[in-house]
Amino acid sequence: MKHDNSYTGQDFKVIGTRVKRPDGIDKVTGRARYGADASLPGQLVGRILRSPHAHARIKSIDISKAEALQGVKAVVTADDMPVPQGLPGDLAHMLENSMARGRALYDGHAVAAVAAIDAKTARKALQLIEVDYEPLPHVTDVDAAMQPDAPVIHDWIYTSGVDPKPEKPSNVVQRTEFGLGDIDAGFAEADVVVERSYKTEATHQGYIEPHACLANIRPDGSGELWVTTQGPFVYRNVCAQMLGMDIAKLKVTSSEIGGGFGGKTHVWGEPVALALSRKANRPVKLVMTRDEVFRASGPTSSTSMDIKLGATRDGKLVAARAEMRYGNGAFPGIWGMLSCMTSFACYEIANCKAIGYDVVLNRPKVAAYRAPSAPMAAFGVESAMDELAAAISMDPVEFRLKNASREGGQSHYGPVWGPIGIRATLEAVRDHPHMKAPLGPNQGRGMACGFWFNIGGQTCSDLNVGIDGTVTLTVGTVDVGGSRASLGLIAAEELGIAYEQVSVNIGDTGSLGHNDMTEGSRGTFSSGMAAIFAARNTIEVLRERAAKMWGIPVEDVTWEAGQAVAKGSAHGNLKPLTLKDIAAKSPKTGGPIAGHNEVVADGAGVSFASHICDIEVDPETGATKVLRYTVVQDAGKAIHPDYVEGQFQGGAAQGIGWALNEEYIYGKDGRLQNPGFLDYRMPVCSDLPFIDTKILEIPNPGHPYGVRGVGETSIVPPLAAIGNALSNAVGVRMHHVPMSPPRILKALREAEREAC
Amino acid sequence: MLTVRANGSVRNALDGAESVEVTASTIRELLTRLADRYPALERELDAGIAVAINGEIYRDDRDVKIPADAEVFLLPRIPGG
């Protein structure tokens, strides 16, 4: 049955309540099973040998000594993972990223792997593998990689989107452009122009649980994979295609997930574990160390950008230009293009142009990280917005409000806006008590805005009614942040029953049709839509069964508040039948009662947020402390406010870490210098204040309940909010993220010298 | 006849054209006819294209009907984190 996904403005009974999440107890008592927590009889330990070079030709690999070691059951190299005929280009890149073929493209690139009876034997076997490398010139800096004399990483990359078409290969994958109007005319109108350059360093998602899986390929070629992932169906499709398997012969089960944030939308060691299992004919467990997670799973882009904004004296933004250069790691991506699409979304600017460059580097393959590419672009644009507001002596919130995007206006990336919340978030910030709280010496307040698209996608769910009237909802989107509770609320709302009557189950790839990943803030939006429709299908079955029990036409039966009601004067003596009544009789009225739905959940509503930050700077050391932080964001409809607030807080915390300390540091040798949490400084609880939140609800017209995704936007504003606060605290404008103590101290010293 | 506008890598695949004219009543028809005319679009279709019709973005549903006077934008498919 085709259902309408339009927002109807219905009143809710349980939606919006703060019920307990079903997975909470297992998670706080250690019973929840994560990627490394599965075992099978006879399982082996997998370990990967990684390149110590940033770029090197692999002249030969001798695995004979490792294979001969007692306890070693398999050794694999790229020879054991051939490229299947017809494998799409992006999957071929993933396969090569999983196991180097001919060249190691970055420090940490896998070159061989072993499966042995225990970890000690596996480690010893790795030492016995002899790799003959010929080091090659490397480049890890995005600006250096774009220079004409830079070492060219791939001889098959010819920049697209430039005219004339290049005759020589380079590291620039593509140039893309988005925008509106005539920027030259726009800047000619401007009374004041601010033009600045910015850099941001690469960061890692920093999920606490490393990549981990248990692969088991049977002698008949079928197999299973237990894995920490944001998308078991996509992992199944990708791994099966990469290894030349039939998709239906690989069952993937997602474990509980200890954080993903985009990093677990991509396969890393999983194809290697499957190849080892296939060769060893035994189950293989592969768990990455933290060093491997940093060196060989996808961080963000490192970036470099030039932002130019122009406004009239009365505060109208009349022109904007951004040129943004994004590192992609060792394989082509679209991260620079994405930065273009997010850069100016918050504002209505008649003349704007965003230009993006995607550039390959001798670094790990970049993966999505929560609103991918948007935080860096926002750092540049929102920092320049503050400077421009100051230059025309206008309050930064009022300046943003005056230029905020509005419903019916055209976005800079193309489509016309529907109902959007940027203006409402700014008004809420303007009126928030946080904005009026006093500040002390060396303390400053800043604010910034952020945007993310949100996505929908392919979704499939099942709803089954037990004979006791309890309900099991099975969904295919991994629960990364409390979605089981939200989806349970949705099923309860539709059926008119108590939340406690519903259990929510995350299905494996054998139990449901395809589901796209939990990415793009789509989990509750998409699976929520499928759950609504599955419940509505179930209600149709319940009505039929009630009609059968009563012996009346189904047209005379309605579903109201969790029970079947016989309508019409002829049925006035019939007592309503509850879900429990109908379920109890189901074996004799047609068998199991279930509802199913598969949907392409289009209609995801975009999301905007505005953040406020207070910071204190120690002028002697450059150390900073975030004193107070407030997130205001449009959620469409907050199904479960706790987990909406949790997403707001989590994104802000990650953004604060990115702004102040986190960075990939490469040596001149192209090797990562800080692949561990001691040297890669993520914030811990004691570094952060309580992050206050304010949920706004501007319904998304493309969802029956008005839901918008909420998971990503909150990481977009913090870099700029902190930069703006810092500038207001000590009078120095930071152009390089992270704004770590050494960089702040350097900026303070330079400012002192200039003042003398 | 629809006026279809494009940005980013999709515009690159349309030989840099800011807009093209095409007759189509569904997203499927639209993309098929454009791919016939611009072979480079095939690569973008493989990577994923989203179609915005009067502001609503469709990533996967190819059966959506396009009103005759609709504002139509082709966009690169957006990933998420």
C-alpha cells in the first residue's frame, strides 16, 4: 500500500514523552554486545600489516616465512583479494584501500594480513612478512598537493570541471561551483568587504569502540559477518561485491555500536577479515587497535579556504565568495563539493559563488564525519560574518537575522526553501538569557550558525503482533543514539497502545529488505516513516480480524485509541475489541498479525542551528576553558526529547574538541605523529560545561509527524562559535583550527608585538 | 518543456550548462533523456543524483511526477555522517 508522507498536524498521545530507552540497562551493566564481543568455535585472530611509508611502491611481498609459522592458518595480500569484473569504481577504491595493490598510498595502508590461532602468533607472523618497498615522494598538505610541482599520487586523475580540460594528471580530482547572481556586481554594491583565509586540520570521529568484526566464510562460499557498523545492509552489499560473493549468501548482523558518527558507514578491515576467513576456512575476529583506527580509518578532510563577504552599511549581505580546498585522502571524494553546498545556506545572498576543490593526498581515505564538510566551511563563513558585523558596527545576531534564509527564497545550492528554522533559531538566541549573562576578564562570548541537509533513503520495517497483544517492531537502521525508544514511541502512537507494549529490534540482513545506513540524520526520520506505515498496514489487518470475529463488514470497523470499534446503529451492542483481544484469537482468524512497509523515505527536511559559547582564555599559556554553551536547533518534531537533546549535546561536544585541540599531525616523513588518545586530545567530561539545549519544532512537511533529522547539525557551528568567542575574549582572530594553546599563544604574542 | 538547472559535478557532466530544456513527466524520464543527451551524466547517475522539484529533494524515488511548471534542480547525492 502506498502511503502519504505529508505532515498532518495530528495531536500526539505518547510522542514527545521521555520514556526509558530499551537498550539502556544492557549498556550500563556491560551486557550489551559490541563488535568485539562475539565468538565462534575455532575462531582465529586476524591482524593487519601496515605500511610505514607515506607513499611507496611495493616491489615484492614474501609471506612464506609467515605461512610456515606454526599456528598461522592464512596470510592474505592483494593477490587474495582480486578486483571482481565489473566492480564499480568507488568500490574498487574501497577494495584497494582495504588492501594495497602495488603501492602503499599512506602511512598505515594495509599491505598484508594474517589469521592465526592467537594474537601472539599473529603478531609474530606479521614480523615475518617481508615487504620490499621503494619509497616515493609524498604530499600530505592540501595546498602543497595542488602545486604544479607536487608529486602526483594517481596518474589517472585529470581534474574535471575546468576549462580547458587538463592534458596532464594532477592531485585535483574536481572543481565544482555553486551559486547565484553576479558576484562582481554584488561586491561593487558593497560598502564593506571582509576577505580572509582559513585552515582546518583533519580530525577523527573518535568513536570509543574501534572497528571490530567476526567473519565466517563457510566452505560452500556462504558466510556471515558480525560487525560494528552504521549499516549492515550496505556492508553486506559492499563486502559481497568486493569479494565476488552473491549478496544473498552473506548475512551481516550489526552489533551494538560504540559510536560511529560517519566513520562506520565505510568498510575498512571487514573485507580483509572475510578474505582471511575464506582462505583459512575458519572464523576470524579482527579488532583494530586505536593506532590502526587513527592511521587507517577515515578522518575528515584537512582544508584550506578563502572567504570574501561584502555588505552595505545598513547590514545587507550583497556578495559572497568562497574557495574551499578539501583533502580527500588517498582516493577521490566529494568533500570539497559538499562544502560548497553547505557554505552559504544560512543566508539569503543575491550574489554568491562557492567553489570547491577535491584533492587527493597521501593520507587515509576520508570518510564522513557528522554533517561532513560543513563544520569547516562554517568556520570560515561564520568567522568572516562576525568580522563583517563588527566592521559595520552591527550586532552579530541582528546582522545574521537581517540576512537569514527564508521560506520561498532560493538556496545558494539550488532548490527553493520550504519551511525552515534558521530565523527562529536566531531569534531564540537573541532572546536567550545566556546572551545577557555577565562576563569576567579574559572571557568572551561568541555565536554562530550551521546548516545540514538531512537525508532519507531506502527503508524497510516489519511490525509483528504477538498472541498476547505485545508488538515487535523490526527495523534495519542501527540504533546509534536512542532510536529504538523513538521508534517504539512511534509504533505505540500509531497503534494507540502503551510504549511498554512495544519492543524494537534491529534486524540483520536476513530478516528485512534493504535499508540504507544510519547516516545523514535519517534513522528516526526514515525508520519512523516506515514504522508509521507498517503500523497503518497492521491496523488494516486488525480491522479485518475484528470484523471476522464480529461477523460484520470490515468497512464497519474503525481503529480508535488502540481498539477496534464497530460503527453504525446495527452494531451498537458490540463491545470494542482491544489489540490484546484480537491477538489472542489470531490463530483462528487467519494466523499471525503483521504489517510490513518498504519505502523510499524522501522528503527529509533541512536543519539549522545557532549556538552560543562563552570561553575564558589564559593569556599566559593560551589555554582555554569553555564556560557555558547553548545549542538552539530545529528538530521538526522531537519524538523523544532526551535523545534529541543528546544529539545536540554530542555534536556540540565533538565540535568543541575539533575547535580547540583535535588534529592529525603529520611529520615531514608523511607519517602520522599522534595516533593515540594521549596525543590526539579529545575533550573529556571535565573539559566541558553542561551543554544547554533548546529544541525548536518547525514541522517538516515531508514527514507524517513533521520529523527532521537531528543528529548532525549540532557539530557545524561550534568551530566558529568558539573562534568568535575567543576573538571577543582576547581580541585575536584565529584563522587556523584547532585553536590550540600554542596557536592562541602565538597569536597573542604577535598581537602584542604589533601593538608595540 | 522543463527547464532543468544543475550545479556542482552534475553541471560539469552537462557540459557546464547552467540549465537545459527537456520534456519529461517523471524523474525517471528526465534522467533517462538527459543521460541519452549527455553521456558523461552516466557517471554521475552511478554516483547518485538527487532531484529537487519545487524545493523537495528526491534521492531515490524515480516515479515522482514533475509538474509542468516545476522548478527542477539536479544535485549531487548527499552522503551523511
